[in-house]
Amino acid sequence: MDSRDSKILLEIAAYKDPELLNTINSALIQSDNPERVFFSICYQSDDDDMLEKIKKIKHTKIKAMKASEAKGSCYARYLCQQMIEDEDYVYQIDSHMRFVKHWDTKMIESLLSLNDENAIISYYPPSCTEEMMNLPLDDKIFDEPVDGGVMHVVNFQENSYFLSTNCIPIGMDDKRCGARNPFIGAGNFFAYSKTHKEVLHDPNMYFYGDELAMSIRLFTYGYNIYSYGKSYIYHQYERKNQEFPPINNAMGHELDRLYSLLGLFDKNIDLGIFGLGNKRTLEEYQKFAGVDFKNRIVYLNAELGEFNNKSLSKKVSYFTQKTIDSEKNSINDIEVVIIDLFGDYMTCINSCLNKSYNINNIKFIVGTTSNNIEKEENLKEKHIKKIIYLDKNTTYSKALSLLTNELGDCYVTIVDSSVRFIKDWDSYHLNNIKMTGNNSILTSWVWKASDNIDVETFDQYINVAKEFQSFYYYLPILYYNEQLDLSKRKNPYKTLFISDGFIFCHSKIIKKVKVDPNLSYSEQMYIYSLRLWTNGYDIYYPTSSYMIRLKEESELYTANDHLDVVCALSGLKNYYTAKMPSKYKYDIGNVRPLWGWYDMLNVKYDPVTFNIIEDK
């Protein structure tokens, strides 16, 4: 099996990737024996010229489809596995790679050196920069291997049982080199061919959660993943104009399949051949990996990538309910950001303080256009942290950007000066955050008070379950109507939109996802919702509103005059020509994909054409 005649099958799932042909040629040029290099390619593109060129390459098996027929990377990799024949080894890679000289010989030698017929070498390979991608495929920079890697645990994503992993670079002299590891990197996965014949990718998943699911399944089937101290391949992580396959029915359900695999929530999904193996148990996997899925605990050795350490006495809890509660209880300070475009910020401050549960924890950051600044020195000394005087032409978004730059380490609530507060508003919202976690944002529509209500004595919260039956949101191109049925709910309701009346969250979120000062009021609410979600934060409506307003929100509105930027950020590039810088400071996040937001919204969105698909 270690002879020059041993066959290696390179499995490549490629979606509209212009680097696919270079990846294939790099593998051939840098190999010791191109005759033993075979390819199984799931080609998902409308570029027929590239397809014809690839078909002419020797030892190439192709499953070709139009880009619109693609169903995600898991489906594509599953199809690649169906093309395995008599090859001795399978190397699963991505379609934007560069190979190091002698990679074929060295990868076989590395695998054989482990003396394990169930061995897998896998980790995230080093980055191939744009400059390196533009070099000749046999450039001298690709002559020698570089450090390999060991996978390790980063954390559990907040409010989720999804485990985030990453890779630590290591050399051959590192004690973790050649040690077993519980996690794969799907774009660098070298194994004996029997591995890919027995443990198939789940084609019903899209992308999210695939690596974790495969790692667990490989372990329970009896396979062993290893770290290694040399890398013979590079991966391009940052790609311009990267595109994704169209949303399919798997998106939004793949976490259900993952959670079913983990035995959580009694999902009762029949995973069939895509379930666990019978050689080892899920409990044995968790012990080896240093994690506890049910309680969302990560042990210290898992953070360090040291998985041969049998002592799990030291542990780091990530976002278990106990940890979240203790973290939130350690900080109860609230900074209230007041945007005073109506000239009555002091009345708003007095209402906030008089109706609070703990007045000592509250400070104010005020932006006002008023020339008549009320002087209450004692109040200012105790509670007013900052007053910023705004020009009459200052927009709501510009004011919000200026004010939130002043935030400390605290909770923050954002209101306009026409808002009046209801008794114990601070305690209510802090308790809601305890339920939803510090990576969440509370938001709510603030209703206008009736003319016959005395807002100074009004202490009855508004029951959102009764009053908040429907929520309308106008977006550029998209008109969204969210029907809420909260009549039987006691806990906050997760949504995808920031309401323009009220926001309550930890200041770290506003500091991470900074407010774009360039957008209008209504544009800001739309884009900020997108940016929060794609940065990994969750938005909730509490079931009750502890605020009321004196003026209509419409008095804050200004014209939507940045639709090019809005539509570019929201992926609707077919409607407007984007006129923003290539690296926009207030871009969407990269924790969650943009198309996932539309899918959660049940809006048909095609990320290939950047188009919302309207029902006919």
C-alpha cells in the first residue's frame, strides 16, 4: 500500500469556484506520481468551459450539475463519496487549495507512520493568502511543508449546543503531533478509502454542523482522527465574491439532525445510516473530547487540544445556565442612552429614575439638540455620565453612533426622549436577560399613550401577548408581516428584527456591532437586525412592555437615501448598484451566513442572483 502505485482519490466539492482548475493542477504538478492521483468532483456551476477542461484531465470522475441544482456542501461531498472505486486512499479537500511538493508521498508516509488501519489525518491547514494564490503553482514557496495543526475546542455558541472548534499550529516536536484528536477539518481529511465508504456525509444537512456530526460519527464507528506537525497543503480562507449554494429544505433543519445525533430534546429523527456507529458510544466521545453537550461544558484539556489527558478535573463552563446567571448578577449597572430630538430629555430621565427598581445603578448618556439645558447639578453628578450637544441637522443614526461610543461595561437601554417608564422596568429587563443570555438583545415596540392617560402615574405594564398581535416591518424591496401569538408564552419570543422603539442588551454587543451613522432611521433598524444576527446575536421580544411613549415614532423618520448601501449589505444587489467601499466598516458579520437570515425568515432568497424570489 505504500508503493508508488497506491492510488489517492481527491474528493472535491466545488460550487462556482474559479480556483477549482488551479487546485486540480496544483495537486498534479506537485505530486511525485501524477498517475496515482485520481479525482471525484461534484461540479456545481454554469461554467461549461471549465467543465470541459476538467473532463479532459486523466483519472477524473465528475458529477456535474447547474448551480441552481446545488444542495450544499454535505450533499456534494456525499456524491463525491459515491464515486470511490478501487483507490487506496481518499483525500477530502476544498476547491481552493495549493499543494506542497511531494504531497502524495508524504501524506501516505504520514498516515502509515501512525500504525493504525483506522487512522485519519485531519486539521485546518495553514492559510493561503491572495498573493500566494496568484503565484505559479510550482513556486518555490510551495517546496517545503509548514507547520501542521491540532484541532481544539473554542466554546459552545451562546444559547446553542453547537460546539465551535479551531486549529492551533504545531510542529513535529510538539507533544500533540501524532496524538489522537476528536475533531476533523472537512477541507483537509486524509484517510484509507474504507473510511469514506463506511461513514458517509449526511446529504440532508447543508453545511452548518457537518464537521461536528462527522467527527462524532467517525469516532463511534471506530475511526481515529490524528493531529500532525507538518502540512502539505494550503487553504484559501478569505475569498473575494464567495458564493453559496441556494437555500434548500435542509437549511434550518440541520441543527435538528445534529441535536438528534447528540440525543438532545427528544427530536426522534430517524437518521438511518447517517446516525451513530456501534463501536463506541456518544458518552465515550464526550469523555475523550472533554466536552459535555447536555450541560454545555468544555474541559480545560479540550481548549488546549490535549486529548490524551485522562484527567478532566479542571473544567471551564461555557454558557451553562449557572454560569450565565452568575455573570449577569455581577453586573447590574445600566446606562440609558437618550436621543433627545424633542427637547424633553430631563422629563425622560426623571421618569426613568422614579420608576426604577434600583436607582443607584442607573446613569444616562444624552444627546440633545436643545439649547435650554436644565441645570440639576445633584442629578448630573450622580446619574448623568455624558451630555453631547447635537446639531439640528444630526440624524438619529448619527446621534446613536456618537452616544453608544461612550458606553462602559454595563447593560444599556436605548430610547428617545418621548419615552416614559413603567414601575420596575429595570428589574424586569434584567430578569429577561437572565432567561435569554448575555448574547441576546431585548427589543419591543413602545406604544403611544392615549390622551387620557397620566403617564406620570401610569404603572400598568402593557401585556404584549394581548396588544402585540402583529408586527409590520417595511424593508427596502421586502414588506414583512410577522404574526405573533404570545398569549400562552411566559418567556421572551425570539425574532429576527430590532424594533425601533426600545433596545436592552449588554454593552459588549453594541461595541462589537457598532451603529452605522450613515443610514436613516428606518434603514438602520433593518440593517442592524441583519448585522446582529450574522454576528451571532439573538433578538427577543419580552412578553410585556414596561415603557410608553408620548409621540409617534414616525416623527423620527427621515428619507431612505442610502438604498445602495442597504441593498448591498442585505444581499439585494440586483435591485441597486452597490456604491460602498469594498471593506465597509459597518459590514454584516461572518458568524452566520446572510442567506440563513432569510431562510429563518421564510423568505425565498437566492444568494446566487442576490434576489428575493416572489411567489407568483
